[in-house]
Amino acid sequence: MDDILTVGIDVGGTSIRASVVDVDGQVLEMIQAPTPQSARALEDGLDRVVRELVTRHEVSAVGLAVAGFITSDRSSVRFAPHLPWVDAPVGSDLSKRLGLPVVLEHDANAAAFAEHRFGAAAGGRNVVMVAIGTGIGGALLINGELYRGSHGVAPELGHIQVVPGGRQCACGKRGCWERYCSGTALVDTAIELLAADPAASTVLAREVAVDPGSLTGRRIANAAQDGDPLALATIAEFTRWLAVGLAMVGDVYDPDLVVIAGGVASSAPLFLDDAREQYATLLTGAKHRPLARIRSAQLGEAAGMVGAAALARSVVPQDLGGVDGAGTTSAGL
């Protein structure tokens, strides 16, 4: 099994990124394509990218990392808010087309599995991953094993309510954690701070006044690095809510390690040390218990693909060979 290659695919709302990954988690080749907007076209696109990769690599299984609810047998997508799949047997259909084992996983779970095998969570026993981007994705490993819940949808950390009656969330509730601690939340917080002090005169405030639509989480982070007061105040609010959420997660799961991942994690030097300190004051009984280590992810945007590929390796039959360039398997599947 040590020389078996697998394909991991991160199926995003705007692009499909597929990689051939070896047993050590190394990406040997990666290709990218736009995400089609219909279910049939999306499955055709997945079929195409895998077939292109197997013309150059001997591949034995495929894993898909999907931002959505996956059935407990990891063969179907119940619902994915940014993809055209509802109750879709994606894994079994794609497996029939390719003649390969195909396994599905929630994208945060796949990333957490990769970080546990090859990155920042290596050596962790009970690990929580908080993936902060447009929203918050969560994953939980208990004794090194992914915990998916009874129906394959746990844990939805981003939708823990931290502010009753707070900001409206796309999930239908109000006051969810991700509405105060995400890339989108950075923008909302900056706008609220400007509304509270319309006379604020900072570089970022003046730029936003000229072009309100130009405000993004990345722009706020860049401005904070330059010392802009409005941006720094926005990051401070983000940090406060990150600590609040982490303390809630710590009270429930008592992990030994928390990994902060996602696009916002690239700006961790702006907030992570402060978040650790605030977390330590908010966690129940913090002075009388060990504190979880909190660190940044190491694998970056490749984590979902690497994790999906590693999970796919677990379903490769022991006697299965690879796929040749014609798309057939040596086992005759």
C-alpha cells in the first residue's frame, strides 16, 4: 500500500482543484477547473479531471472534499449550499463511471485529517479544527478519529449562537459565531464601527467612503498590518469573538489541541496571541486545568485535497492495482 497514489479533489463553489497525492501527503500534480453549475455537468467535470490525471499517474482511489452534509456512509451528498447537489449519490455514481473506489468527506473533516496526519495537528489526541474563511467550518478528532455525529453532519461550530438576536445568518438563525468571527464578519464589523463614528479619519475609512464595495477581509487585514486604527479595532473585535467561541468549544470538547485554518489563518500574527490570552480568561476553571494548545494550520489550501486523498487510501482494496491511462483498473473494475 505504500506506493499507492490517490486523487483528492476539493470541490468548491467556484473551482474544482484535484491533486495526485502520495502516501506521505505530498502533492505530485494539481489541476484546476471552474465548477460547473448543474449537477450533471459537475459530475462530468469531476470525471474529466480524474481521467486527465490518470493518464500520467497510476491512481487507485478518489476522495472528494465537499462543503456540505455528507451521508454517514460517505457515498452521497445530502445538501451543499454552494453546489447543485441535493440527496445526490455522487460517490457511487462517480465510482461507476471511473471504475475506482470513491469516498466523500466534509471539507473541514478532510482538512483536519490532513493536518493530523501531516501537519499542525500531528500528535494531537483530541483535536478541534476551526476553519475560518467566508464562514466557519469545524472538525473534531477524538482519539485521532474523525467524529461525524449520528448522521454525518457534526460539528457545525460556525452556527453556535453567541449573540441571541444578533446578526442574521444565512443558515436562518441570528447571532451565529461565524457572523462575528470570519472574513465576512470583519467587513460587517468595520461597517458598524464606521457607522458608530462616521467622522473617523483613517486611511481605510477614507478609502471605504470613496468605494464602499471595495471593503474585504483581506483589505482590513492588510490595513491592520499597516497600523490603521479602524482596521486594528476591527481585528480586536474579531479576536474577542474568536476567544469567546474557542472557550465555548473548549468547555464542550476539552481538546488538547485547536488548529486554526482557513483563509483568515494567514493573518494569524494579527490576532492569535491575543486570542490565546483571552481564551485562557474565558475558559471555565482555566486556572485549574490544562489549556489546549492553539496553533495555525500548516498545509494551507492543499489540506482538503490531501485529506480527501488520504481518506480515499483507506478504501483501496488490498489487491487493487492502479489505473492505467485508458481509465481501467488492473483488478478489472
